[in-house]
Amino acid sequence: MPEDKKSFVVKDRRLFTEEDTGPAADSEDKKVFSKTEETASEDKSEDKKASSEDKTKKSDKSRKAEPRLPEINFPTFIFSLHSSVLMQLGLIEDPVSGKNTKNLPAAKQTIDILGMLEEKTRGNLTNEEENMLKNILYDLRIMYVKEKGV
């Protein structure tokens, strides 16, 4: 049986340096290939390998561009909720919009979440963590009452 050969053009568009902004323009990059079933399976595995290498390079670049985040632990979690309440009370600006907006129901809900955490973690926190949570809750409750005008 005669083999049915298919021809096609492969154009390499990978970027090889950080200065490259478009596809590689070398005429050498265009090659005409004849495919058989054997080489097609080999090329698929090579494509997967090249694709995973490209993803690794991209993720390495994105890691360098991302700001370093603090370690995730109980105090940073509490401070995150604290910052959310301050933003919801309109005391600090929203980092996305750059505006101070009040959302008192959301602030109350987040304060209640902190209160629930205080109750559910009672006896399982260090003295420092317990005092921090107690003081933050007290301060936020006072700020909420002032903002609500009660």
C-alpha cells in the first residue's frame, strides 16, 4: 500500500530573548516536512515537552514580577481581616479603585467573623495571638459604632 504523505509548513514563533517582541523572522524557521504516523507521534511528545518548558519559563518570569507576600499564619490572617474592615468602614482607600467607600453591613459581618474566630479558637492561641485578636476586635467595634453614628 502506498503511504499517503502530507506536507505542511512549520513556523517557529517562540521568543528566544527578552528583547524579542514578535515572532522570529528568519526565513530558516520555515521548513516543509513530510509526516508519517511514526513521526507524528514523536512530534506530539516533543510539542508537549516544548510546551511544558515554555510554561516553566513563563511561570519563572511571573514569579519574579509578583510582589513577595508575607508568610501565611494566624496573625497575618487576622491583620488581613482587620484591613478589610478598615476599608469597609471607609477609613482606608480600596487598593483596586483608590477610593474610600463605606460598606457598613460588610464591615459588621467581617467584625462578626473576627468575633466568631475569637470564640472558636479560645484556648488554642498563644497569649500574644489572643491579646492581638482581643485588641483588634475592641478597636474595630469602637470604630464601627463611631461610623454608624449610634
